[in-house]
Amino acid sequence: MDGNIRENIEPGQEVDIVLKHHQHSGELTRGIVADILTKSLDHPHGIKVRLETGEVGRVQEIIE
């Protein structure tokens, strides 16, 4: 599923995000969505979320 569209993401889902300091390398962090931070319906770089661990980043992939 597309991590650039807000309606595809819900709290409790498992996702891969890229943290801000890993944007240049593209290193992904997997976790469970706690909060959706992006208010717009979509974002070209991925919807920004906070994981249950407190890490914040943009969704690159939704794990199904």
C-alpha cells in the first residue's frame, strides 16, 4: 500500500519509516504506528507518523 496517502495509514499498523537523519541513506525503521502527524491527505515523501517507540519519520511502506 502507498505510504504517501493518509487514509491508508491507521494507528496500530506495522510500517517501515525513514527517520530524518536517515533520509540520505534511506535506512528504514520498522514499528507500529502510534500517531499520524501529517494533517494533509497526502505527502510526496510519505505521511509523517510517530511509532510506539517515540520515533518520528515518514512512511515508506505499509507492512501487510
